[in-house]
Amino acid sequence: MLRWIVAALAVAGLVLGAFTVIRGQKQPPEPPLAAPPSVNPFAHGIAAAGMVEASSRNIAVAAPEAGLVMEVLVQVGQKVAKDDPLFQLDRRQLESDLLRARAAMEVANAELAKSEARPRMEEGPPLQARIDSAQARLADADQRYKDILDAQEKGGATPTEISQRRFALDEARAELERSQAEWNLWDAGTWAQDVLIAHANVTGADAQIKSIEVLLERLTVRSPIEGTVLKRNIEPGQFAAGVPGEGAVVVGDLTTLHVRARVDEEDAPLLGTPIGRAVAKVRGASNAMLPLRLVRIEPLAIPKRDLTGENTERVDTRVVEVIFAVEVAAEGTNRPTIYPGQMVDVFIETPGVPAATGAADASDEEFTKEK
């Protein structure tokens, strides 16, 4: 009896072990895809990663120099015209310099007016009086010198006294000549070269004012194009660094959106063939295809910067950028909204050339029917 019980337990153990092994080998069901994979709709074509951008490109407007942001004049999404102010840096230092420059301008103008107004009539009588006084002193010195000469003949003057009277006469004569020269200088008016210098000082002061005004205008950063504010990276009170990098305000023309497709260098030779249709698929749950129109092929291969996350993706490859414009949707067509900076999958038809990237699973007729 015991033998039968042991045998039954052994058989039960074998059955349980086999059931456990079989159940452990059963594959769990695969979860459904969050979004359908992107499939090249063309039988002959290439695929590339693309990025949506404004037709003007996304322009990162930077500060012309480092400084404190005093006021930001736009909001994200706001439409701006060309030369509309975007933000303003601290102007106080330059405004104080402008006050000093304007004061210097007033001084220069006054000096010019003074130069052009000469001779000043009020200065004439004092100069004439100096001439009269010098003539009187000369006459007195001359008479004294004659008297000392007469005294010498009678033996009443020493040689020293005679020399002193002669020197006094020479001094009086020189004083008269100086007074007469001062009168002539006044009567001639301002020297032409002095007037030119005064004009030059006025011109220099005016140039200084205009220079500061240009620098002040430079601190008000304006939109280089007509477009829409895509991003604003500064606020009042922040310090704007005037160095290359992320712009303080990003502006772009959204009238027509462009897609910058980066074609792998291995597929680049296919761009030399006639390019047919091109579409962009928005990533995510949407299966919508956006028709594209070729704008240009940029003839310079650059290192790949935008990574898609694929396991087979190489980061040391180079790409050729192809610019497409998103075609305007027909009236009544329901299309997903796309935004600048968004990644899309771009498919480019190359008629007569086998698909180099991602074989097409759907025929052109089916794609046309879906459109």
C-alpha cells in the first residue's frame, strides 16, 4: 500500500513539474504599440529625420552687449513687425553721458558765436586809452632824455644817469608799440583759423551727441523681420549676456512652415536624381501625412546633430540638409498642428531608384487613396 502511495506522489510531482516548466516558457503577450510605426509610403524613396522651422528660420535675437534688462516689450505668440522693439537694456549710463555731451555742445556753440562776433566794440576804448597813455609816457621819457643830455654838456650829469634816461626812453617807445599792436589785433577781428577751430569743436560735439544717441538706440533691441515671437528667455531685472548662444528672444515667420530634412550621407547620392513627391509624417498617434514642396538642397554636408533615438543610429555620420515647405492645406482638410522645433519623419520619392532607407510596405496607389 505504501508503495502505491509513493508512486502516486512521484507521478503527481512529475506532472506538476512539467506544468510549471511549460507555463514558464509561455511568452507574455506583447503590449500594443503606442503609435503606429512610420512606413515609407513610396516604393522608391528615402527617409530622413526632419525638424519643423519657420520659413525665416528660428532667429535667436541676442543682446548687442551684456547688460541689465530693464523692460521686455513682447509676449510669446505675439506678432511683430520689422523693427518693432523686443526688449530694452539699461540706458542710464549712456543717458548721463548724453547730458554731458549736450552741455559740451552748448559751450562749443557759445565759443563759435564769440569768435564770429569779434571785434567787440567795448574793447576798443580801453585799447585806445593804452595807446594815449603810452604816447604820453614816451613824450615824457624823450623830454627827460633831452634834459639829461643838456645837463651833461654843463657837467651836471653822470654817465649812469644818462644811461638810465635812455633805457626809460626805449622802454616807453616799446610800450607804445605794444599798445599799438594790441589795437591792430583787436581791429582786425577774429583770425579765420580760430573760426575754423570753433566750427570744428561744434562739429565734434555734435558727433559725440549722435554717437551716444546711436548707442542708446542700440540698447533697444528690435525685431529683424516681420513674424511671431516663438520664445522669450529673459525677464526684466535679469542680466542679458551679450555672447553667442541661446537668444534672448526667438522670432520666426510662421506664414509658411519649413521642414529641414537631414538626409544621411549614404542616401545623399539619391538626391541627385529627380526628386518626386515628399511628405512628412507627424510622430505620435496621428497617421496624417503632410505634403511638402522642395525649396532647396543645401550643398554642404554637416555633422549630424539631431538624434532620433534609433538603436542603429550613428552619431559620427554626416548629413545633407534638404529644405521643404509645408504645402497649404486644402479647405476642409483636417491636419494635425505642427510647431517649429518639432521632429517629423520625412519621406522623399526618388522615381526609378530602389528605396535606400525603409522599404515601402504600401503602394503608391494606396498612398494616393489615403491622401
